[in-house]
Amino acid sequence: SPLGLYQAGKPGRTVVVVEGEKKAEILQTLLDGGAPDVYLVVSWPGGSKAWKKALWDWIAGCTIILWPDCDGKRELLTKAEREQYADDMAREIAQQAKPLLPAHKQVGMVAMLGIGTMLRDEHMCTVQILPIPEPGTVVDGWDCADAITTDGWDFARVQAFFASAHGLPSEDGRPAAGAAGGGGSDEPPEKKRDGPAGADPRNDEFGYYLEFLSEKLKSR
């Protein structure tokens, strides 16, 4: 039977999807400290390959921000390559020499792209994904908990990172345009887009939404 989402059940918030309950708690605590009742951080049980077993109906129709783990897995040795080496150490050395998988084929990203596509196409969600570091540029498995507890990200840094979210990429991993995310259930007033030629209107719109949320929180 379908498994419930961790922390689901608080409607009206912008939903941030991460992989793992502990990191969800860490990120939720940080976001609540800077913007109470605006964000809801959720996760699913069972790891990256079990997301299809979760009950995603809880967040149908929500604005979604996906924060994937930044995995650094490499291409696997072929059967011929494995047979070429006589012992495990030699095979391990050969494995570490293999090229890194591209970002859109890393296991954590594959899960998040599957989740995002499903939420967008089947549950009418507005979905964006965060531009995590490229594989190999940070420790294997880098995630929101590492950003906060190891790298020292505060609320302002995380909110600025949210402003860089973009639409789901195409199947080859190239970013695709998408509607901007935001926080809370209120809609900001319309704003004329100004800026230099070539500016990315998605970041402008998302940044404006964050300004709107900031003013909204001050007025509470």
C-alpha cells in the first residue's frame, strides 16, 4: 500500500521536497526560523528508489521546490573490465578512474526528476528544481543538511538559493523554462518585468516573489 509523506498535511505552504527525514527536519527548522508557516519540507520513506510507493496526493496542487542530493557516482565497470582485474582492490581503483555520471543520471537526481514530472503531470503542481552543484564538485551525497550544518548556510543563503530554482530540465539534462515558485498561498501583485536584454525573467519573478513574502512576514 502507498506510504505517507514525512511532514505532509499542512496545506497552503510552498513545499520543499528533499530525500530523507533527518535532513527535512534540519531544513524545516531553519526555514521556520526565518519564515514561519511559509514552507513545508517533506520527504518520502525508503530512499531514492522507493518514491513511487509514496502517497503524493497530500501535496496535489501545491507549489513545489525540489532539492536533490548531489551524488557523485561513476559509470560502472563493464563485465570485460571487471574480469580484467584479479582482485577487489584493482577493480576498485579501476572503478574510481571511470568518468562521473552526468547530473541527470545520478540516482538522487533521477528520483527528483521522476517526482517532479509526476507532481506536475498527475497532481497539477507547479514544480521547480534547484541548481545543485555538478557531480564531483562537492562531497558525494551533498544535500541541504550539509549546506546548513557543514557549510554554514543561514536562512538568507537558503532563500537566495531558492530564487535560483528553474523548471524541470529536458531528458538530456538541459534546464527548461518553468513557472516561478514562491511561498505561501497568497499571490503577489502583478509586476512589470524590467531589466537588461538577456536577463532571465524566471529569476526576476522568483526574486520579486521572495520580496513580497518578506514584506508579508513583516506585517504579521
